[in-house]
Amino acid sequence: MSDFHSSNPWQDPDNRPVYAKYHGEFSPQRLVFNANLQEFAHRLNQIVIAQGQGRMTDSDALRQIEQLWQALKRSRTGLGLGSSD
């Protein structure tokens, strides 16, 4: 059986996230939001893994996911990115 982390292109051997390059229309705000979005995805993955391994209850996982989502929405609004961006 292969080791998941060694074959996972989104994870380096030291278990740190590997972020994708930004290829969208450039602006500093969009670049920051992209970084925030990738961090959201990484942290969401960590929560799902912890819940799946029984290290976190369903309600705690949902609460943390909701907090992450609200923080991502605030970041988007704070960066001045509208619904068409």
C-alpha cells in the first residue's frame, strides 16, 4: 500500500500544505483572497480528517467550519471584492 502523503500533490513530506499558483486576473486583492481561499481549504481538510478520526465531534466540526466560512466571507468583503469578482 502506498503512503498517501508521498503521493498527494497537495502535501509536502513535512505535512505542510502546498498551495497552487494563482492564474486568475491579477490584482493584489484577488491574490490575497486566493491565498485566504487556499488556507480555508487546507483548514477545512484538517477539520474533516479530525472529525473522521473521532478526534472532534460532528457539532464541533460544523461550528469550526461555519467560523472558517464566515472569516472567508469577511475577507472577501474586506478586500472589496464584489459578487462579480
